[in-house]
Amino acid sequence: MAGGRAPGGLNAKSLGAWERIDGTVHSVSGRTLVLRRPDGGTVSVNVAQLGSPASDLRPGHAVTVYAVREPGRAPTAVGLVRSEPGAAGPSR
């Protein structure tokens, strides 16, 4: 993708590493999702690229967000998985 644009219009040259963010929804406001991490800290994530999946989130939902970072910006979500209460993990 040299010089190109990544999905969602992100600049491929400036993309940082992929990041997995596990947490519980603290709040959703406009393009910003605030998650409470298992360690008690919070992180704000730009969810503009996700569209409607983010609008269905409510405080207390357990989620895993896959995001990329651009220098000087909050992580930008490129994927999101919502965990259902009591759901079993993947079988091995």
C-alpha cells in the first residue's frame, strides 16, 4: 500500500501497529467510544469508521475493539466484537 490509503481513508504511511482493546463500554457520544479496561483505566476510541455497530452499544456492554493509531490521535476502530453475557469463548 505504498503511498495509498488504507480502508476508511486512513493514510497507510502513517498507520501505527494494530491494537486490540478489550473493555466495557463506559459511554458512546458521537464518534467517540469510551471503554473501561480491565485494569480500571479508560481509553477513548474514534468509531466513525464503524457506522451503525457502534451506535448499538450501551454502557456495560463487553467489547473487543481492533484499532490502529495515527501519531497524535486517539485509536481509530476498524473492527469491533461485542461479547454476549455468559457466552463461551471459542472452542479448541
